[in-house]
Amino acid sequence: MTDNSRHETVIILDFGSQYTQLIARRVREAGVYCQILPYQTPLNELTSRQPKGLILSGSPASVYQHDAPRPPSGLLDAINCPILGICYGLQVLAFDLGGQVRPSESREFGYARLKVLEPESPLLKGLPAEMDVWMSHGDHVTAVPNGFRITAKTDDALNAIEDLSRRIFGVQFHPEVAHTPLGAQVLRNFLFAVCGCRGDWSPNAVIEEQTSLIRDEVGATGRVVCGLSGGVDSTVAATLVHRAVGDRQLCLFVDNGLLREGEFETTLTLLQQTLNLNVLGVRAGPRFLAALKGVVDPEQKRKQIGKVFIEVFEEEAKRLGDVGYLVQGTLYPDVIESVSVLGPSAVIKSHHNVGGLPEKMKLRLIEPLRELFKDEVRLIGRELGVPQEILTRHPFPGPGLAVRIIGEITQERIQLLQAADRILDEELRFAELYHSVWQAFPVLLPISTVGVMGDERTYEKVVAIRAVTSVDGMTADWARLPHEVLARISSRIVSEVRGINRVVYDISSKPPSTIEWE
């Protein structure tokens, strides 16, 4: 639900890179609104949006493959704005304009040292003569098209080119990732020095825009229900919709039996006392557990949970009478990782409020945060007065503990994981590390191992602790928690939670691993 006509817009053409959404996030951080569109978007649709700039994303493809993704025919002649190609985007520009692209003898992945050859280049102006950049490619440009000059290189290959007369730029490295420390400045140079953007995208602009759009959608008398979990996303969405329609919104906080220990009672009290929201608590744990009986596949878990959630929402809406809308706190990463609705980026997993929704619903969806990233949502939440206690909570998946229990969901396994989760939370807060990590949680594994407690042999479950640092959740690194903290967590879980006799620590980063195990 976004009216982008109110903002200057940069378009990102998605050729299938998992970094595409990071480019969008960096552009938004600079205060410029952007949209991701699939590479095959018709030319008339691209030009009708009158973009201030066009960015071509990376891709796992090679430009010389017969089915390689290509921008619309005639794009360079028709589009009246500067163009920046990143990685594959650079290669496809060079290839289509008469340059040469060849496969490398070895794939270049990781850090490289970039040497700036043309310090007065608008794209590289103000940057040091050398800097670290992040590479992730198998092909490289070996000869530039006529009219282009090389502006930067690494020891292995040319790495940046430009044609100032046509306002076309390209870089082989990835300026959007955190591993390119000065990459944000490269993008800012493109947005402001090259494209002439003003930077009119801000949390306040989003609030005013969404408030107006929601009022128009719901009308003067329409009523809505909101799926409220007490987490950042759904709470900010509910608060934003409340600003638009007031008490015509009923927030449903559903206890699906898969929440953290004691979370239903404490969160319900917090929401009712601190926010002027109309909140109704609904206990439905046995219903969800019955729907999950015998279900092992992670995708099926999500779909079953999504189905029951919608059934509960629709039943409550029917009791109220004339409710026609359902509000959800869906974020842009949920959409990107669930369904390729905006481009060919590979689906990673469905989220219960995206891919897990039933095909037919009686309620129309309102998703005011659908095109926003988590950090943008937190900024908007602060502007709306959402309590800091909620805004600083670790992300918690919509399906709850179901995706942190590998294998079948049972009441016994839920209780084991809830107990381990409580201990982890307590120890991180005691060590003043809770706010130093993006997310931390235990995962109950479907295996048992031998242990010894006292003089007795045990054969009990294993818990894996997952703690990561991140900015947006799209990429993450495992948190280097102090050994003494890990020791306390392990000791307490094994000692206090009967049924668990081993604790391991997950040291995988994203990518290649996801944050959640399922």
C-alpha cells in the first residue's frame, strides 16, 4: 500500500540477486524512495514512472547464457535518467553495448582491494585512492564498450567503468553490502551527484502517506481486525492503522500455544496499558497444536499455522459483524524471502503471513509495512510513540516456536524449548548482551544423545543456541558471545530443564545459512 507518485523514485531492476533488497535498503537509508521491479518489466511501464535513476542488480546468471536475463530492448535509448550497473548489471551493460565479458578462471568471492584510477569520477568522488570492497562473481568485463573509460580496478580485473556523456556507470563490486565499508558513499554519489535526488523519503513521510492511503481504502465506516503478536512489526502496523481509523480497528492477540513462556499474559498487559489500542486476547493453543499433529515439513508447518490464524481472525471478524479488512505486519524481507512477487529473486522460505496464507480469504489485507525494512519500521515506531520495550525486542517468527522445534510439534517439546528460551533470555539480559545481538534463541533438535547426570546415564534432547548480529536480518553473522556467558547458559539449561542434556552453539553466518533453522 504505497503511493510512490508523491516521491522521487529510483528503480532497481532485479536480475535475481539475493543482494537486490540490500541495494533498496541502502537507497532508502539515503532518504530516496526506491522500488524493485523484475528485469522483464515493459519499457513503457519503466518510463511512465519517470525515475530519477535506474540501478541494474546482480544475478547468478552469466550474460552469454542463452537464457540469461536481459533488460528490456531499447532501454538505454528510452530511459531518461542515469544508470548504474552492479556486478551482473555492469556485465550486461558492457556486453549489450559491445564490450567483452569472459568467465574468470576462478570465482572471485570475498574481499578485494579497489584502486581508484579516476578520482574525479562522479561515482567515486571523495573516496580514498584504495579501499576494501566485496566481490561475488564468476565472470568479469575484459574490454569496455566504445565511449567508456575504466575508473577503478583490482589486482585481478577492471572494476568500475563510466560513460559520462550517456550517464551510464558500472561497478563489479557490491557497494550495498556491509563488507564494502564505503559502499554507501558510492551509492550516495550516484543518487545525489549523478541523479540529482533531493532525498524526500523519511519515516514521517511514510506515516502521513500510509495514514492517508489506509483511510482511503477503509473508508469512513469500514472496520478492520489486526493480527497482533506484540512484536515490533505487528505493533507498529496496528499503531499506524489506529492513527488512520481509530477504534474501528480491533487488535487480536492470539495465543497459538507457540509463544515464549508467559508471553501471552505479559504482552497482553503491556499492549493494553501502554498503547491506546483496542486489544482482545484469544486463546487458541489446542487448535494450533491439533493442526500441527504429525506435521514435520517446515513449509507445511507454516502453511498450517497461517491457515489456522486466518480462520481465527475470520471467526472473530464474523462475531463483530461488518469487518472487511485484516491488518498484518508483513515486511519487505518477508515478501522477498517468501514469494518472488517483485522479481526473480529465489524463494528462500515462506512466511506465515505471506506464503502461508490460504488462497481464498474473506478479509481484504492491509499491509502498511509491506515495502519497508525492519530498521525503517523501528524508526516509524518511535515517531508513533511505540514503547521502547517493544521496539527493542528481538525478532520473533510469526509461526513462533514451531520453526524452532525440528520435527513434530508436541506439548512436551514446546515446554522444553520454552524453558530453554527463558534461561537464554535471562542470561543475556543479566550479562547486558541482549541489545548487542540482533536475535538469540534456542532450537530443539530431533535427536537424543548420551549424558551422565549424577551417577545415572541419560539419553535426552539436544538444544542448539543461535545468536546473530545484523542490521536488517537480510545478512547476519554469528555473535561472538563470551565463553563464560555460554557456559552459564549451557549449565543452567542442562541442570534446570529435565529432558535436555546437551547444548551446542551455532556458528553459521547468513548467507549461506538462514537465521532461523526452518
